[in-house]
Amino acid sequence: MLALQALVSLSTLHNTAFQDEALYLYAGRQIIHHWNGGPVPLENYSFYFSGYPYVYPVIGGFLDMIGGLELARCFSLACMLGVTGIAYSVTGKLFHRRAAIFAAAAYASAGVVIFLGQLATFDAMCLFLIALATALAVHGGMAKRPWMVLAIGPVLVLAILTKYAALLFILPVFGLLTWLSVTFLAWRAALLRLVLAPVSFALSLGVASKTMDKAAFHAISGSTTNRAVGLPAPRLPLLMHVLYMAGLVYLVAFFGLLLALRLQWRFRVLAVLLFGSSWLVPLYHVYMREPTSLDKHLAYALFFAAPLAGYALAWLSGYERQPFFSAHRGYWLAGLAVVMAIFTLGLGQSRNLYAEWANTSGLSSALHAELRDGSGRILAEDIEVARFDAMDATEPWQWENFYYPYYVDRAGQHLFGNPAIAQAIKDRYYNWVEVSLIYLPQQAYYAVGQMAATRNYDLVAVVLFSNSYGKGHFYLFRSALVPGHGNFTNLNQLKSKVWS
């Protein structure tokens, strides 16, 4: 099962670096370079990353340095295989081995899970740590010896440092530990576990807060706990998207919830806790009207739904209904058919998710034909992927972005925003400008308009790309040899000189 999950992720999902992948791996390489005696990174990544930059980005950056993007993605795949294995272990502990097999199969077949197995971002590592903390809570809450629960705190804190969104799953993990300890152990043993786990968490959290960069507290608020939604989406379409991406697994898990409430009286609270925990992520996104990262976060949610889905599929296959049904009569085929339906739908979903961003190999070729190491400045709309692709031909100080335009003119005046872009283009401060008119269209169109008005730039490359939303172009401009005599004079020239 794990081999099939790995094979599907590796063989079906192919694309150049995603925007977030490029940003995190580039940051990790810069941090490692600084640790080895290089300059301090020009950006304060702790201030705005949604995870602590000295955890996953360093791991991903190191893997990228020795084996490229694909090796960094293999680390994510290893984490997701671990999550599937933990789903099997937890379900087997709570129910039985047959339910565990179906739970792991259903989880590994989900499109969002296949997708995360080939994405070099915070998410796979964070999810693995959340799953590991859950497994420690389940096993520690049912074992005779209490010492396993001491590891819950450090693992949860490491998950939070990996990605701050892990804060959402603190209560589910401790909820599982509380219920299992109270249900399966004597009250003194349960009380001991309910003291050891929170104390270890508090101590680990205290150590982390003392040692981490204090700028990260701004990132925790700005990227997670008090995040401002950039483009709010209507709630009903968001909910429909959740049902499209994960509805089949949720339907089976809901059936498992009903079965547990009727047949497994000792597990009624547990079933409600698992099903409720699985809805924390989608309900948060729907309530906040936040479409960003919803698909990735559904993989977190489905981990908590997987045990109930496995239990339901085992019942559907006849294993819970003996002696009325015999498992040797082929009823297992019913559960297998549902898993195959999840897999068929998930395979298409994962490929669509992987095609949402443009392949930047053409842009990389155009950049390498123009750029020179340590010479000239580049203003880039797609700075994350452009900078990542051109690491071998540029230095970090050469790159500037449209997020926070800043320029000091010849008179020493400090300019910000559109005035900074206008004056810098007038002064030919940027040697190259790259736009796609997609991620920050207002700023990019303004810059293009300024280049046309000043006639200070040549349009040297137009690279066609396609993604799941349609087709577009990367435009690359170069400072003209003679001011006011550039070949780009009108916005109607866009879409010309298309590279195949």
C-alpha cells in the first residue's frame, strides 16, 4: 500500500517549483549559507513565514543543495508515507487490523494526500508530527506505562514550529489522550498521564519561546491566528469545494460515526471526537472565507476521519457483521470498490492541483540567456520561482519584488510603492523587469505602463505558459542601451515574440 502511494506520487505528478516551494527552499539555502560564514539573509523570514524558518526550510534547503527539488519533495513523500502508516497504527489500536487496512488505503488514495507527497513545503512534515503526537496520545492513553506521553509535548511544539497552523490540533490530541486514559485506565493512572503530557508541552513551549527569533511572534499572528484574508471567497462555494475534494471520505467516515454510535458504545465519545476534529480545518476556512491553502489543509483533516472511514469500510466488507456474513464470501470487495472510487477521484484531483501553477522552465531559460552573476538588478513579479530558478546565475541582492517597492532616488529621497517603481524605471535602476500580470496585476501593469511611457526598456522575451486556469505569458524586459529608445512603447506589444 505504501509502495503504491509512493509510486503514484512520483510517477503522476511533475512540474517545476511551486511558488511556496521556491520561497522556502531558497530561504533554507540562504540560512545554511549564513551558518557556514556567508552574509546574513537580506529578508527576515521569521517575520512573515507561516512556520519557523529554522526548521523545515533548513531541512528542505539542505536536501535541495545536495539533490535538487526532487530530493526535497521526496522528504515530503516520506513524511506522508509516515502519516499513512500512523493512520494504520492508530486505527488498529482503536478498532482492529482490518479497519486499519481500509483506513490507510482510503487515506492514501485521497487526492490531497497524493498531492502533499510531492510538495516541498511545511505541510507534510507538520502533518507527520501531528499524526505522531496523535499516535503517542492513543498508545500512551491505553498503555500500562505512562512515560510515552512525555513525548507528546515536544512533538507538538515541533509541529507548531514547523507550521503554526498546528496550533489548531492541540485540543484534539489532548482530547484523545484524556478520553482514552479515563476510559481504559484507573483514575490514578489517567490523572498521571493528564499531568505529564501538559507539563511536557508547557516546558517544551517555554524552551521554544525563549530560544526562537521574537519576530516569529508577528508571523504567528499575521499568518495564522489573526490572518487577514486577501481575497475572501463566498462560504457556500468553499463548502462545496471541500465536499468535492474530500466529500467521499467524509461520507464514509460519517457512516462510520453512525455505526460506532450504534454498535461500539465504548467508542461513542471517541467517534464524535475524531469526526469533529476532522472538521476543524474546513470549517475554519469556510468561516474565515479563506481559500488559500485549503486543499493542503484537507490532508490534515482527513487524517482524523480515516479511522472512522476504515471502520465503516470494514463493516461494509462484512467483518463487523459475522456470523450473518462471512468474510470469505467476497464481501471485502465492497470496501475495495469504495477505496478504488476514492483513488480514481483522488488521482484526478491531485493532478489538477499540481497543474495549478505554471511550468517555469521557459522563463528559466530566458533568464539564463540574460542574467549575469553579480551584475544588475531585477524587478520580478514572480520573484519566488524566478529567483529560485536563477540561483546559479544571480546573487540575493540583485532581486527586488512588487510586494514592497522601495527606491532612493539620486536626490536621496526615499520612495515607496508606485512612486518608487516610477522613479526607478525612469532612472533605469532595474536592468531587467519580469512580469506575468497575474500575482500582483495592479503593480505589474503600472510598471509596464511606466516602461512604455519612458521608452527606457526593450521587450526581450515573451514566454507562453499554461496552467489549470488557462494560458498566460511571462514577459521579460531589459534596460535599453540608449535611454528613451527602447523597443517597448505600447502595451499592445504584449503577447508578441512568444517563445515556444
